[in-house]
Amino acid sequence: MDEHEDHGHSVAAWTAVAIIIVAAVVMCVAVMFPNPWLFVGGAVLAVVGAVAGKVLSMAGYGAADRDRGEAPSIR
């Protein structure tokens, strides 16, 4: 279990998950009140969340890189 002690504990991960959860709620509302444009907007928001997580990870706000032996950064 040591190899995953900081799994998901990063700004990038929390930001991506928060945006994707909001997108899922938007898409659920679009299904409850039939609105295809709202559903598409939620799907686009989900993609934005994934991209935001990747960009933040590349900017150094992701989990530590175990191959290089880096410690997780606390910002």
C-alpha cells in the first residue's frame, strides 16, 4: 500500500473530480427535465474537468512522481 499513499490527494485531482461531479449533476438535471442542450453542456463540462485536471497536474499540482522519488508538494 505504500506506493499509493498520496493517491488522489492533489489539487489537480480534487479540481478535476469537483468539476466532473458538477457536470454529472447538470447532466442528471438535463435527463430529469428533457433538455438536450443542457445535457451537451454537462458533457462538455465533464471534458473541461478532465482537461483541467491534466493541465494542473502538468503544472506541478498533481501527485508526486514516484519514479523520480519526489515528495508530494503541499501548496
